[in-house]
Amino acid sequence: MVDVRLPPASHALTVTVGARRLCIEDVLRVAKGEAGVSLSDAPEFARRIRSGSEYLERLLAANGVVYGVNTGYGDSCTVSIPPELIAELPLHLTRFHGCGMGEYLDDEQTLALLVCRLNSLAQGYSGVRWELLEQLVALIDHRLFAVHSVGGLGRCQWRPDAAVLRRRRADRRARCTLWRSAPEGTRCAARVGPDAARLAPREGLAIMNGTAVMTGLACLAWQRAEALTRLCCRLTALASIAIRGNRGHFDPRLFAAKPHAGQNEAAAWIFADLHPDDSELIRLQDRYSIRCAPHVIGVTRDALSWMRRDIENELNSANDNPLIDGDAELVLHGGHFYGGHIAFAMDALKTAVANLADLMDRQLALLVDSKYNHGLPQNLSGSLGARATINHGFKAVQIGSSAWTAEALKLTMPASVFSRSTECHNQDKVSMGTIAARDCLRVLELTEQVAAALTLASVQGVRLRQRLTSVRPAALLPPVAAFMQRVADHSGFVDEDRPLEAELREMARLIRQNYWELYAHG
């Protein structure tokens, strides 16, 4: 256990909590290190936060009963806590929850959940002190955290004092404990004052609510899925160019007759990428994975709109139990910690994204197969002459893509229907939202791998099509040509066989980071 003294993060942008509703992009800016976070300096905001904690103090002084404050937790809510032990109760909550397993969430994921938790507490219904909000801001600014990825059914999922609040710098790991009992207060807590080192009675439950975990992960998943839909449209256009497909399949006049907004959007992006002068038909109707691509991608595009609504509603909700309304002097016991909306959104999103993986895998299968790719070399090999017999181009890449797709499809089983009754049947119906969100991120990772494979293959296919002398070279519009050049900067033309793992990994990393944003439509 060491003391950690790190300068706060320095950012040109700041997301202010307590001033307005936050959106997914606000969470992402902080999670990706593009913005810092601060608390609103509006007097009414600070007054509302303090109103809740002060009312709770008065209620306890008058011998009021509040769940998780002077009662036990969960099924132990019938157990009364003696007044002299109330102050120790939050510490015991963090101790007995010290049993998480699995990998830690990465820094981006953990920052996202911290912003979500901070913003929920900032709604003013959690009965926490202003100092706790400052402490969470310090966690974000100093990048001190550790959260297990496995261990919750959808509610309590993380322990911010998890004996291993972590921060990486220059390949050095430093660990410290932020919240400990008052006599053991460490210098880590001194950043926001010694009084903040000890959790007040309500604050143990307030900081451990697992809805923040699933919501933070959902924000990240939403952005990655949104970027994938744009990339899928560009790759569909490239695949169509490579096999000399029918541009008419994406004509706006065709899609006006079926007005799903996302479907029309996807079709318009693909249509805009296909050169109007490159319209010589080889086949009247392309196979479904090309012709119906807008219909597949459009489902995800349309679903993202209602998913944004539900994710942002949860992000800006008071999802504690109980709720403390200091102004009305009310304690409202309920179940707002239940993450059903996030769980359902993540279950739906992983299905939609897996369909993108399946679509791209089928497009790749067409490209590598000389029976369907309209004259391109088998396996998209760029080798010529006698050496063509020993070169296999993208044969293994297509096999890998099929395997990644199969795993993505397998993971579409909905997590939210697998509720488990726990904790003496007190938690007898739970959302499973964090598991759904983790599954969704894994499906996204696998789909990004498929997209990386199709990116290399489709660019190779277009290059091969341009090289053929028997047909007129494909005409490329500037955005498509620029995209292909960006890909070529990271992965060159494949003539002689070479290991492509490093190039695929790099391409998947760039896709995850939305590297192609400047070359996408919209």
C-alpha cells in the first residue's frame, strides 16, 4: 500500500455535472480522456445536495428508520443497527462485498461508470454529502480506480474502495485505499479533505449501486455500434465495387417505398459511395448480403435511436434506494436500482451487432470465392504466374472471420431472462444488466474483428478489380479512394502470402477508436 501523488488530469474541455442533462457523448468525452469533469457552481445545485444529507441527519437524530442507514442491507433490512454502530455500517458493506472475481474493467470503462454514478448522485435524491461528489470528481481526475468485471447480477457491482484503486503511469502501477475507517485515513484522501475519507451512513449503498456499471458500459457500446453501422455501409460499397454489383439496389427511389429511417440512411450512404458511371451490370440481382445490406444495417441504425433514449434516461436518473427528498422531507423506498431498460437495450444491441458480423462475414465469403466474385482471383490472392499456385491470399482470414462471427452469434442469448434469486430470496428478480452489457461489448469486439477482415479484403478486392485488363477499371469517388488509401497506410496489397495477424489487430484497434470517422458519411 503506497501513497500516490499524481497531478490532476488537464483537459481543454470540461463536462459539468449538475448543470444539465448529460448525453452519451458527455460520458464518452470523459471516458476517452478528451474532457475532465467538474461540479456545477450553481448555488441551487449545492443547496439541493446538502438538503438531502442534512435531512437524513435530522431524521436519524429523531430515531427515524431508513433502509441501509440504520438497518441491515438486503434481506437484513429487519435488523436494527444500534446508534453507536451506524457510522461503521458503510465500511462493512464495502468489506463484505470484497469478493469480486475476473478481470478489472479497463480505464475507459471505469471512467464511464464513475461519470454515470456521479451524475445519478447529482440528481439530489441520494442523501449523500457534497464532499462525496467531490471525492468522485477526484477519482476521475486522478484516475484512481479498480472495478471487477464479474460479480454482480445487475445491482451492486463495484467497490470504489476495492483495496486496489489503481492508476497506471509510465508502466508503473500504484495502489492505494481511498475510503477507510477514519483512524486509518490516508494521504490519498487529503486531496479533497480528511472529512471525505469516511463514508457517511447513506453513502455506502449510494456509491455501490451497480446501475452505473451497466449504464457506463452501455454508453461505450452504443458509440461503438453506431460507428460500426457507418463502417458497414462503406465496406458494403467496396464489396459491391469489387464484385461489380448493381448500384440500383441502393437507389433512393427504391427505398422511398419502405420508409424505415435507418434503412434509408444506410442505403443513401452506400449509394453515394458508388460511382454513377460505373454501372455495367454483371448480374441483375446481387446476392442478399450485398442487396439487402441496408435492410440489415438499418435495423441497428433505427434501434440506436430508442437505445439512446433509454440509456440517457438511466444516465440522468436517480437510481438509488431509498430516495431521499430533503426539500419535501420524504424517504421513498423502492426499486430504482433495477436496470431493466439497460439490460433489454444491451440484449437487443448485441443481437443487432451480431447481425452486422454475419452480414460482413457473408460479404467476405463472396469476395474470396471465385464462383461468386465475378472474375476475381480465388481467395483474393494477388500473386501471378507460377507462384499463384502456392499463394492462398485471404483463405485463412475468411476462416477466422467465420469463427469470430459464430462466437458473436452464440453470445446473442439474452442475459436479462436469466435472472437468479439470491440473498435469501430478497433479490429474487434482478436485471442481469451488467452481464448483458459485458456480453454486448464482447460481441462488438468480435464484430470489429470481422470488420477488420472485411476492410482488408474489400480493399484488396477493389485493387484486384482495378488490375484486371478484361474490364474497365472501377471508378472510385474521392471519399472511397481516400478510405482505401488510409487502409493501405496500415496494410499493403497482398501478393505473396504473409502473416496478417498484426495488420488485422491494428485494423480492429483503429475501428474501435473510430479512426475512420472523417471518412464516414453523415
